[in-house]
Amino acid sequence: MKVNGIIAEYNPFHNGHKYQMDTSRRITGADYTVVIMSGDFVQRGAPALLDKHRRAEMALRCGADLVLELPAIFSASSAEYFSMGAVSTLDKLGVVTHLCFGSECGDVDVMAKVAEILLEEPEDFSATLQKYMKQGVSYPNARNWAMFQHYPFLEAYRNVFNTPNNILGIEYIKALKRRDSNMLPVTVRRTGAGYHDRMMDTEYCSALALRQALYSGKTPDFMKSQMPAESWEILQQSLEDSSIICSNDFSDLLYYKLLLERENGYQEYLDVSSDLSDRICRNLDCYHDFDNFCDLLKTKNMTYTRISRCLLHILLNIRQEDVAFCKKLDYAAYARVLGMRRDAHELLSAIKEQSSIPLVTKLADAEKYLDADALHMLAQDILVSHIYRSVTPHFKERSRTSEYSIPIVTI
């Protein structure tokens, strides 16, 4: 049995995602596709446009057979932790044969060479990297300059280092190598608009373009041609039921948390340096909202996205010690199911037989088969989803929904 594994956010699911999923299945001849998807918060340090169950349904109706949740400690983290959390989960299922991802370069061999160098990090390369960073160069640029200095042949592949999907793809391959995984990396060249492109005059526009259109007041009709019919219908229905969610919906919650922690500083939170902690404290009296504060805090060597992730870690109570805890558990202690297809029974049977971690399908029953460490990790993620849902009643006067009352999506 061949099984594709895909790591995704689907924020929201658009034509490019459908193309990547279908092309991956054609290339590998896979019988099933397993998606591990970010939960309610995503890697750029922001809330997802729609909640995880609606986005999981989009994936299932567009070709996925099983959708698992990537816990927030990974989904809202750096590319390295994002990749390690996702790849570890897929690897531990015991059935995934191919790790499929989109990239701008479309050459998995080149990406594998870069991944091997970064994984080994020879002493001379590491020294050069540290030298540039001490000069105030951001980590991505310092890494690139060090690579070109020590490995001139990579100059021919300069674009590999500067585009988001390539960077993630390299991290996926690094994670595979770290785990000595049997999963084979397969990449599909990204087509249409670039990751950061906000234009919608193409068949394959970016998810960013769709989000920006919605945030600027466009209706779902405006983007109907950019999404598969199944995911567009879910988006349309979602907007009738509630409103889309953005970072500024959490502004008051974040401000309260920052005030609460001001006296002690914020260094204990994931990715928050002492310098950033000091800048947060100094500028807190100028706080207006989430987005504005990110702009206020960013510097030449600390990007808006990095700041946003750090603030999100503070809001969600994700601490440095939590990463150490997850590493102790080899990143994945369970796999939580968000949705599945009824006709994927062969896949589920194989996972139950071969997986080294349990599948969580009903939260209320989790304590029956998860150990104390896994339950602790799961409880943290449930809290994160409750924080996400805490802002939704503000829009349509709905009652708050507990994670324990939401069934998995089954189609």
C-alpha cells in the first residue's frame, strides 16, 4: 500500500493545493493521502482564517483520506520545529511511504544536498554563520551568505534559499534524515502565483491573496474561480455562520497577558530573547493592537513574522520548556484525527496495526489510552483551541463551543 503524507495549513484550501495533492498522487501512485494540518494557529504566527474542522473538511472533500492535527507548539513555530513535529507524526504512523510537498525549485535532489549541509553544519560553516549574525545580519541571510562562501556551487541554486516553500522543503528533508525515515521525499513544482504574491489574476493564486481579499471586504464570490467548488462552498457557508478571524481579534487578550507578565519579563516563552523581552516592556505603553505592536517591535534582523510568532507564544502560553518536553517525547506522542473518509478503512486498519503512537478520535476517551505526558501535551493544545474559539461569539452571538463537543469530520 502506498500512502502520501502532506504537511499543510490550507488557509484556505485553493486550486494550488488541489493541484499539488492530485499531482503527488499521480507521481507516486498512492492509494491514500494523509494530511497533517496546522490547527487553529499557523506558522506565520497568526490565527487561521477558519477553524481547523472546516479546513479539514475542505481537504477531505478535495481528495484527502485522513486529516490529522499538528499541535500549536509546532504549527505556530519556526520552520525547523514545524517540520520536525509534522514529519515525526507522519513517520510514526508506520504507513506513510512518501512525503509530498510543493516547492518553487521542483528539484528534490538539490534540496537534499542543501539539507545535508545544514544538518551536518561543519565547523567552518558554523563559524562563518555566527560571524555574520554577530554583525547584525538576520539568520536567513547569514545562513545564505555562509553557504555561498563555503559551497560556491550552490550559487547556481541561489533561489532555493529565498523562497518559503523551498525553505520548508529543505526542513522536511532534514527532518527525514534526522529520523532516518523510510519516507521518500517527493516535490511538486509550485505553479502560478508566488507564496507572497497578492495578485488574483491567475488560476493558481496564493492563499495570502485569498486572505487579503477577504480581509479587505471581498465576498466569497470574488474568489470562486480560485478554489475547488467543494472548498469554496465550505468557505461561503462558514462566512454565513460566523466571521473570519484575524490577529487583531486577539489584541485585548494579548495585552492582558503582556500586562500580567510585564514585571518578570517574557524570556521564558518560546523564541523570545532577552532583547525582545526588554523591547516589549519598553513599548507596552504604546500598545494599540496585535498587528500594530508587531510593526512597532520589528527590527532589521527580526522580521514581522518572527515577532508575531513570539507574541503568539506569549498569548498561548507556549514556553521554552514545552519544546524540551516535546523533544523528550520524540515530538509526537499521539496523532489527533480531525477528519476521515468512510471508505478509508484499509488505511485506518493499517495505521492501527503499525503506528507507534495512538490515534485520538474522541477527546473524552483519550485518558483511557494516553500516558500522563501525552495527556499533558494534548491538554495544552485543547487550551489553545479554546483560546481561538473565545473570540468567535463576538461576531454572531453564538455560544462558545468546547473542543470536547466537536465530532471529527466524516464524509
